[in-house]
Amino acid sequence: MSNYEELLKGRMSKESFRKLEALKNEKVMDFVGEFTAHCNPSFLYVCDDSEEDRAFIRETAIKKGEEQTIYLKNQTIHFDGYNDQARDKANTRYLVLPQNMERMKALNSIPYDEGHREIMDIAKNIMEGKEAAVQFFCEGPAQSVFSVPCVQITDSFYVAHSENILYRPGYNHFLQMKANEKKQFFRFIHSAGRLDGRGCSINTNQRRIYMDTQNNIVYSMNNQYAGNSIGLKKHSMRLAINKSGTEGWLCEHMFLMSVQNPEKERQTYFAGAYPSACGKTSTAMVPGEKIVGDDITYFRNIKGEFRGVNMEQGIFGIIKDVNAQDDPVIFANLMKDQETIFSNILIGPDNKPYWLGCGMNNPDEGTNHHGAWKKGDRDEKDKEIPLAHSNARYTIRLDYLQNFDRQGFESKEGVRVQGILYGGRDSDTTVPIEESLSWRDGILLKACTLESETTSATIGKEGVRTPSPMANLDFLSYPLGEYTMNNIHFVETMDDPPKIFSTNYFMKHPNGNFITSKLAKKVWLHWAEGRIHGEYGAFDTPTGRIPHYQDLKSLFHELLHEDFSEEDYNYLFTFRCTRWAEKLRRTGEFFKKIDPGTPDEISAYWQDMEKKIFAAKQKYGDEIMPGRYHG
């Protein structure tokens, strides 16, 4: 009998307690009981996988005013507080045991006892007078080698509703767990804290997101913005990166999609990592291809094959600049009467949603994250308030998309991944597509050197290159050097690991104009697909292999009905020695700064590569045209 049985019976209905008791899981019972006693909610509702419970969560979010209905009955809008609109990096910390503090000093950490005491003090009675929901989820397909079961307690029914859209139901998975599995799950405890008249968190000065990777639990207090409150998103990702690092699999900040080749009657799966604003979503959703997932992927070595699953089932996407022209698949779905949560956009007088860059005729007044709004309104800092927040979001199910790959999504052994894409953003260095010479080269030259170049739309100086190794830096839960080596070693027992490619969609003419259209990425993808199947030749460069002109010319004509000039090809695919040497130096310096314990073999590799590039420069000149290099 659990120490908390009587307490829980008094805080929930007989049906909710029955659901909890049916799991026969003492660790679950103790988790729910401990935080019921500590956070002190007045009532708990325990959810199973039924549609009735899903509907109850949504209806309660609306009833409590955490969401509002709009002109389409299945769509709702949620507003976060004015200072709760983005991830709180400063207050997102790891609880670290004393013996690990030196190893974790480069990450945002706090000594375990100090951090645990602080978060428990903040959580004490934080749910007093409020209802809470207990939910069960499964990251990855249930009853599979990829499965990571999760349980969450939250007093925000908006958060609970979002989780129901974004993640696979997991109550039945918990019911079927074997005795030796019953203690292996992730735990999340969240409270929005005290709320104002609009239902927004008040005590954001006490906003804390503390992660205990030793015990796979995350505490999130005094926030509502989904990036801080939704446990199964980036909080869970940090737990999974730590877990995978100790167990020999990978959790990556990657989409998962397939390139379709109907002429050859085949589809080829790719995964890809891109920093923000570098083309991740648009690559995952290239017209004519299929998508399995858009954000986080688990990879395992299954019978010598590199296989992956989408750990989610929905999309929590940035809505800014989603419009009919630039993102037709998503835009079409946002116009349909299907379950959707908008956050921090504008609701116009017509009760319809509007956002920055939506391509519609925006009204001059309405309701947004600031409250009642009209064009020209200014905030307390005398800054003009836009009609919607630049980090406004939408939450929808992935299977709404016409190009959803249901078979790949549901496969309990995942899909076999044959290509990995790493894409950054620069205007003058990295070619549009390049194949790595090997897996190790790909990790060290394509993944570790990822950068994102600031543009005129970015606050600050234009042209600054921000390092973003693996496009995963914000979510690493152990040192960068170790993480890099784990990626390198992951494929050691595989006969045919995926080919790694770099992409860059942002090369510009000296006059500042982009050289190719946004849809050119379809050509680069199909060239990579052909390389995987041995169908295209390639020229060598000091850092990899690039396409032949005639192959790209044919692909542009076949896929896009466009001409592709040899002049553009030569400019795009010229190898720029000095630029690349500078890029390697920046990468090495960044690794030393972020992780002084980076293994010497990583630094030595970049130094050797710089010497190789210098030798090429001496022989061929600073800019090496395609086909001229013979290493």
C-alpha cells in the first residue's frame, strides 16, 4: 500500500484513483502522491488514452479561460503573459551532484542540494486551490525498443491540451509495462503558479525549470509559454540526450522525412539538423516528399541498421511568416476547422486569427498577447506593440498534413535512415550541397562547424556567424566534446551508415541577391538521394564531394522546370580556401570556450584539415573551381 493512498483518494474521483491503481506501479503512485502533498492541488484528474479524457482536458482549458474559442469551432487561442513569450535560458538549469560539477561547469548548472531545495520551496503549495491533471505519454511508438514512457502533473489545462496534441498517448503502455520496466520513465511536474485576470503567470521572477538527469525528473514552475512548460518537448529532450549518451543511442534535434523517387519505385529516408531560420521546417516539408517528424528524432542501431523514429506526434511551430506562398502545406491546415491551438497571435474583430507575415489583410485592432490592441499602441518601454508576437506559435497534429508518412511514423522499429543533412546559413562559404568523405568527416566537418549568419532582419550587426554545432547546443545535458565523440562512435558496428551531407540555401551573388529560389532545396535533396543509390558522379573538394553541373541542370529542369546556368553553378560550388580555414578556426575556438575538456583528437582533426586546405590553396589558388581539385 502506498503511503499516499488515502491522500489521493481524497483528492480525486473514484474513477481517477482506479486508473492510477490499475497501473500497479508504486513509483507512479509515489510520484503523484508526493507532489500532491507538496504542491497541494484541490483536485486531480487522472487521464487514460480515451477520447473522453482528451475532450475533457480541452473543454476544461476553455472553461477555465486558459484558451478561447474562435470562429472555427475546433480552433482555440491561448495567450502567455507579456514577459513569458520565449524559453527562459537563464533559469533553465541542471541539478548536478558535487562529483559532477567540474564535468558540467560549462553547462547552466546548479549544485544538486541547493537547486533541489530552491525548486521545492517554490513548489510548496503552488497549486493550492487549483485543479491538476495527471497524464501518461509515450515518446516514440509504444511497446517498441524506442519507447520512453512519461508521466506529467500540471495545473495548466492549456499545457495538458497541448501535450495531448503533440505526444502519443501512453496510459496503455504503462498498463503493459513488465515488472523490470516499471521504474523506467520520465517524470514532469509543472505549475503555472498564481495567475492574473487574463489567466497568465504572475510570479515569473520565480520562473524556474530545473532538470534532474540523475533521476529523470524535470521541475517547471511559474510559467505557461510552452517552451518552458511542456515537459515532453525540450525538457524531455535533455533527459533523453543524457540517457542516450549513457545507453549508446542518439537523441537529436532533427526532422525525419523521405525523398520520393516514383520513377525508381523507392523512397529514401533522411534526417536533418538546422539552426533556427536555416531551413529546417521547409526542408522537412519540401513539396512532393513525405514527412515523419519535424523536430526531435531518436536513433538506434537495430541489427546493424541506422534507424530512427519521431518521438512526437504533433508540431509546435513558429507561425511568423507562414503564408500561402511560402509555406502552403502548413497554411492550408491552419485555415481548416480541425483541432489547433494558436498562441500569442491576434484575434481580430471578426474573431479570426492573424499573425506577422500571414499574407492576409490584417485588421488595425483586436486582442493579442498585450490585451486589447490597436495599431500604434506602445508598451511601458514606449516600444510599439506589433499585432502579434514574433515567437507566436501554432500547435497541430502531424497527421493532418497531406504528406504525412503514417507507415514510417508508426513503425515500431523505426525507418532506415540513409542520409543525414546538416544545414547552416552563410552567404559566401558553404556550398549548397556537399557529401562527406566518411561518417567521421561528416560529424567533424559538417555537424560541428554549423553556423548561422545574422541578416538585416536580426537585431545587431549583419553578417555575424553564430556557432551552432549539431544545431543542438541549447539542449545538451553533458559536455559537447563527449557528445561529439558519441555521435562518431555510434556507427562503428554498422556496415552501411548513412551518408552525411551539408546544405546551405543562402549563398548570395556579390550584389547581395540570392542565387537560387527557395525550392532549389528539392534539387539538392534529390542529388543526395541519387548519391546514396550510386547514380551520380561527383567532384572532390578538400572537404567532400560536390555535384557535376550536367546532373544538376537535368534535375532543375525535371523537378522545377527551371534553367540552371553553368555560371551560377561555378559560383555556387567554388571552394573558398580562406573562408573555410576561418570557419575551422572559429569552430575550434568555440569548442575550447564551451568545453575546455574537448578531446585532443577533435582539435587535431581540424588542425590537420586546415593544413590540407592551405596545401590546396598553394596548389590551386584561394578559390578552386568545381572539378579542378585533385587531392
